Amino acid sequence: MVTARPTWAGRNFQLLTGATVIAGLGSSGAHIATAFAVLAAGGSATDVGLVAAARTLPLVLFLLIGGALADRLPRHRVMVAANALNCVSQGVFALLVLTGDPPLWQMAALAALGGTGQAFFAPASEGMVLASVSGEHSGRAFAVFRMGMNGASIGGAALGGALVAAVGPGWVLAVDSACFALAGALRAFLDVSGVPARTPGGGMLHDLRDGWREVASRRWLWAVVVQFSLVNAVIVAAEAVYGPLVAEEHLGGAGPWGLAMAAFGAGTVGGALLMTRIKPRRILLTGTLCVFPLALPSAALAVPLPTAGLTAIMFGTGIAIEVFSVTWMMALHQEIPEEKFSRVSSYDWFGSLVGVPAATALAGPVQDLIGRPAALWGCSALVALLTAAVLCVRDVRKLVRRGTPSSGHHSAPSAEHPAAAEHSA
């Protein structure tokens, strides 16, 4: 029996979802492969952190420009160009790893190119998503889209971990390059004939100031962005630096770590499925309460729990963070005018990632100073304290879901969507 496709799931929605699934399959494995490529080349915990920071630093530096650019140019063209840059950078990275042990500076430089591509892709992606989904269907469409994206994370992380263990990280990076090429090709076929032409603004700086005013005028928005500027930093440090080291020393290497990351992906699929069936009224209160479980993976690594316990915690955390992600995007879709969405999204991404380069670069030295368990327990405590603080903001507790977006928000010409990877805020 064939289930009829929902009326809101148009051609663009299918292309965007397919492209994101393909890119997600490659990227999930590549994150694991990058860490183990550094370790295989004789790198230390500090070196793993430096390469992770090298990717995140240009992502932070160029996000605001990427958001302003995406509100000026056709968003799908920005996305395709970013995919092309990621394809080239990962392809060269794979070649260097396959032909020898590349020096740290080369791996860091290529990671930086990948981060630059993501800086332009992310705001354009989210802006196009919410510009093309009507308010009535936005929550369900976003949940369905993320179900596909997170399903790719399951397969990508599990397959990536297994391939790293079996054939080495170079081939996983090569697969990621090919996935970016295919995803970019699919996005090139998007139909944007129904998207209204953009009116030129008063310049890039004017657009950035305008986006900042949108953020600063909403207490619930900047409170959550500030929260995740620190929450994301410690979570990424724990997973990108400490996680592979704990796996290498206590769990058996890349395979078990890939399994734990796949369990997180499975949890996010479950969370997305849940959000296709429920419509919480107090969307931000519901989402913020679901941030508390993000403190658990760091605690599990601090113990450390065996693979089965870590995997179970990662699965539950995946469900919780997916509920947050969907309710967060529902709030943005409801409250932010479409023509300014990419700029606001870029500030959201900027706040979410601004602390990551320092956190990943300092993860190794902090471990040397106070020990890895103490550093991981500190990560858990910070997540819990910041989340409790955000619940003190009245607007976070009181913002309610409405049936339609706020005035000035564009209602979709057809029905489509994408979103960039690994959003947390």
C-alpha cells in the first residue's frame, strides 16, 4: 500500500530533504574520521581540539556575512556554492590522508575551508526552509525534514565509525566529498520561480544592524542564544575531543564511539517523529526543559560508563534535543519576518558557535590541568546551570504557539525546506 504524499511536501521539499540526507550520511562519518585522522598521524588531544577549532573559527567569523548575503542573493545558489567548497576541501583532505600522514597545519587549513563553506550554507539553508513552509504546516514539515536528516546521522555515524576501524579515515573523508557533490547537484535543481524577488537593502552593514535589532528586541531569543553560546561550546569540546579519547582508552576505539553517536541520531529520529504528532502550546518552555538531558553524555564519559550505558544516554539525549530543535524553529518561524530570517538565523548560529573554537582548543590543556573526569563533570554542571537560568526568563516560559506566523512573515509559495547540520540553538 502506497501512502499518499502530504500536499505540503512539494518537489522542492523532496529535493532539499534528499540532498540533506545525502550530505548528512557523509558528514556524520567525516566528523569521526577527522578526529581519528589526527590521532593516526600521531596527534594529541590538544591537536584534535586545534583541528576542530580550525573548522569552527571561520564558521563563526563568516556567519554574519553569510546571513546578510543569503537575504540578498538567491539562497539556493549560496547553498550550492558552499557545497562545492566543502566537496573540494574534503576531497583534498581525503587525498592527503590516503597518501600519507599530513602535517597538522594542512589538516587545520582544510578543516577551516570546510567551516567557511558551512558559514555561508547554514543561514541560507534555514532561511529557505522557513520561507517555503506555511505556518500551518511548518512544525510538522520541519520535524519530517529533521527525521530524514537525523536518520542519515544514524547510518553515517555507525558506518563512518566502522569504516574508520576497517579501512581508515581517508576513505570516509572521500565519501564525504562525493556526498557534498551529489547534494549540491540536487540543490541546483530547486525551483525558485515562486520566491519573490528581493529588494536591495541599504548595504551589508545596514542589514547586519537590522538583524541585530530583530534579535535584541526579543528577550526570549537572545536569552537562548546566550545560553547556547556556552552550552554548545562545552558539548562540542566533550564530544569532539574527550569522546574519541575516552573511546580509544576505555571503550575499544572508533567502532563503539560511532555506535554511541548513531544512538544519538536514532534518538533524534524518535524526537522528530514525536514532534509530528504533538503540538505543545508553550513551545519554548517545552523546548528548554528538554535541554537539561544534554548534561548527561558528559557525565557518562566522566565515569566512564560502558558502551551500553553511554549508548542509552545518547539515545535519550537525542530525543530531548530534537524536541528542543523543532520547538525552537517553530518559535523563529512564528515570530521572525521571512525577509530578515537569514540574518536572524546567522546571529543565532553565531551565538551558538562563538565559544566553540576556544572550548575545543582549550579542551586538551584543561584536561592536562585538572584531569579529564573533572573537565567532563564541569561540562555537565554548566549545561544544567545555564538551562535553569534561561527558565527564569518570563518570555521563555510564556511564549505560546499560534496558528499562523506573525504579521510580515512570508507564507510559503510551495512547500519545501532544509536546515544545516547540528543545530542546537
